Amino acid sequence: MDGLDDAALAKPFTRTGRSQSITAPLGDLIAHLVTHQNFHRGEIALLLTNAGASTGDIDYYDFILEDGG
């Protein structure tokens, strides 16, 4: 990421999925990648909580504190 400037983040990037392709600015696709995992983490946490299990500390902030930051 350090090597990407505004021009690189604005450059169109094509991602091909299972049955479709999408072209968007690279920066938008990176933002989607980062935020989309939060959606799935929330889904998993909800399923575990509804099943009576604890998800424990799942915040990234807690993770980096444990790792020495």
C-alpha cells in the first residue's frame, strides 16, 4: 500500500469472479476488501452467539494489543 499513490488508486482494475467481472478504481476495490470481511465476521459472530457460544475478543484492536501492537 505504501507504494500506491492517488493515480494508482484511481486506475481501473478488473476483478473476475465466479460468473462475472467488475471494473472499478483499485482504491474502491481495496476498500471493499477491507470492509467486506467485517460483514462476514459479524455474520459468524451472530451465528455463534445464537448457538450459545462466545466469540471471544474478535476486535482487531484487541488482536494488535495481544500481539504487542
